[in-house]
Amino acid sequence: MLYTDTRDKNAAVSLEEAVMSGMNEKTGGLYVPVQIPVLSEEFRTASAEPSFRNIAYEMASLYTDGDVERSALEKIIQEAYPFMPKLTQLNPDTFCLELFHGPTCAFKDFGARFMARLMEYFNKKNYKPLNILVATSGDTGSAVGSAFSGLEGLTVSILYPKGKISPLQEKQLSTFTGNVRSFRVDGTFDDCQALVKKAFTDVELRSKLRLSSANSINISRLLPQSFYYMYSSLVAKSRFGKNAPIIMSVPSGNFGNLMSGFIARKMGAPIRGFVIATNANRTVPDWISTGKYTPRKSVPTLANAMDVGNPSNFERMSDMYSLEEVRDFAASYWISDEGILRAIRECYERTGYIIDPHGACAYKAWSDLIGGGMKKLLKGEKRRAEEEGLSGNIPEWGKEAAEKKCVGIVLETAHPAKFESVVKEALSTAAPMPERLLEVMTKKEHVTDIPNDYSAFKELLFSTLS
Ligand SMILES: *Cc1c(COP(=O)(O)O)cnc(C)c1O
């Protein structure tokens, strides 16, 4: 399979180049597959509830054909996914897709673990290590650190801002050993990101060290996320009946997760449409409402892993689809912080399920849509983009959803115990801590404090990496 780029359709690179370089440095564009392959009808209908790893292997083999040997791919899938996504039913028209059963309790484990093993495979030909630099304000750093931990020929350097993340997040980021190390920067997340960006453009540094990034623009993080869309839509279809349209409600920040859903749909997943759910960072819902894409500064919210004002994957979305097409198969919705707290409460009261602040955005979007929101739009009620709630477009499945003929799958992207203080603010109860989070709290920290100063950071890279 070849990969082209969002800015230059003449570009055609191998999977290896797309994965190892992350983005096309010449054009600044993002890699996309030349064409999206379809998973055979035969495979999709062979078993009522196919296994997650079988689906992952079949889908991945379409993208890695000619680039990764079959036996190696099988090993990559087995080792990346000792855990599974889990579909639970909340009420007659809503499923919750739990994506937090991986080691760091967030959905980013699905993408990061596949990417790490693919990079390890491609890097075997090199005698020099590949050094991943990642700036993080939370989930990305821990998923990437955990995914690369112990892999051969790869190192990870994590930069995070001092005093700006929760104690649990800090434990998750600072207790790695071996090939993963962390740096606590006396500055903000933006400062961390600026240090990393500067390192990537530093000619002297790059002449001595092989550097790469691991953020969600890398195509090898997006493709594996499509596995759980295929899996959950096939399982929901078999449990709910063949004809109910399936709508996926996706809490979105950088829009990597949503793009993976779009890819799965093109690959033949029985997904009729999507609900795009954001917090107050409503750049994309505004685009759907007004037709204008206006990137802005991010604002802090209670669903902080989605605090993105200029989503990096928007470029892929607008490359794959026109605005009209997106309006036709996706509804969109944004929600304020008070709305998030209300949503956590409502979900618990109505279903007994404790949902995290990110999943809460998607839950509320879906329950409002079928609970009267879409009906109002169909009656001709106008909505303003500044009002929280649904955007004004009516997708082609809108009428069926208003008549409660659809099944919604709400993506739960993190374990609620990771966001204990928000959940406690909304409910008088908290979610029980999973064993693996309790364990990380007892680990010893190995972290180097660094000033917000590029030359000091560069010195450190020279002295710790090869
Ligand atoms: C990263 C993250 C998101 C947003 O995912 P995108 O792919 O950036 O849209 C949502 N929820 C959680 C818990 C996350 O960590």
C-alpha cells in the first residue's frame, strides 16, 4: 500500500517512510492511504461476533501488505493487544464502547501500541536507535511511554510541564525506566512543545541523532483505531438486529479518533453516521454550523484531553470529505463545562454508569439528539452556533434517529477514575480505581527537572541519547 499526502497528490511513499517520518516535511502535509481498502463482505459476515484481534489482523494486513511480513504482523497485533475494547449496553438505544482497558486507561493505548511495534519492526534495519520526542499535557505521554517501554532500538523522551498536571497523571509520566525517560519542564505545555519543535528543526542535533515524533498526525496511530470501530459496529449489529442504523458518538479534540471512524466506515464497517462531540473548543462544530473554519486558541475545560483549538487532523478530514458530505453523515454538538457535569450526573442517574468527562460529551450529544434535539431541528427550529448543543444540520439519518430507530455507540475514551476530581464534583461517588492505576501510584519517580531553556535541553539530549 502506498501513502500520499494531503497537500500533494503526486506524493507516494511507502508505509515505512510514512510511519518513520510522521509527516511530509517537504510539503507540511499529512499522509493518507492512496486508497482505502474494503474489508471483505465475507470476513465481515463470517461470524456473528468476530474476535477483536482477528479483525485487527485482517484490517492491518490490508495496510501493511508488501511492507510487513505476515508472521511479523501477527506478532505485532498479539503483543499490541493483550486487552480488548468492551461494548456494554446502557439502555435500549445506547451502547458504551469502553476503550480504557489498556495499560494507561485511555484509548490512546490502541494507537500508540501498534505504532510503537511497527516502528520497532521498521527500525530493525538500522544500527542507530530512533529517538522519539514527545511533549504532553497528559494522556499522550503516558500512552506513548508505556507503548515503547522495553522495545528494542527505540528511546522515548517525554516533556511535561511542572505543576500543570494531576498527581496521577504525573505518576504515570514520571515512573518509567530503561528506554523511556521524562523531563519536567519549568514552564507550560506550549513551552514543552516549543522545545520539541526546536529540536526537530535543529540541523546539528539531527545530524547526530535520529529523531521522530509520536503524535496523532502519524498515520500508524490512526489506522489501528479503526479496528475498534469495525469490531464494535459488527458486534452491535449482531446484538441489536441487522437493520438498525448504527451511529457512533465520538468525543473529539485533535480529531484523530474521529478520522479513524471515517476510515472504518469506508472499509465497510456498518456505521451509518457519526455524532461529533466537543467541549467548549468548538472549532469543528462551528465549521459545520457556519461553513467557516476558524482555528483559535484552546480554552481549558473539564474534558482537558480535548482542549484543542486547531485540531491537527482537520486537514485529513477536509481532504477526505467535503463540508456537505460531512453534514450529510455527521451531526455535531458542543458542550460547556456545566453541561459536562450535568451529563455525568444524568448518565449516572439514568443508567447507573459512571462516565468520564470526555465520554460524557459524547453521551450527552447522543442522548440529547435522540431525546428531542433532532426532532426540533426537523420541525424547523433554528439554532445559533454560540448556543451549546446540536449544530443546525440534519444528517440523512436524522429522521430515523428522532424516531428512535437508530442504535448509538458512545465512545468512552478514558477510565473515569483517571478524572476522579471531576467525577466527584458531579456525583457524590467516585469510580473505583483499577488495579493498574493503584499500582502506578506506588512506583518510584525517575524524572529530571529542566529549565525552559533550549540549550540546556539540547545538552541533555546529547548526553543521554546516541
Ligand atoms: C486524546 C483524547 C481524546 C481526543 O481524541 P482525539 O483523537 O484527539 O480527537 C478524547 N478523550 C481522551 C480521554 C483522550 O485522551
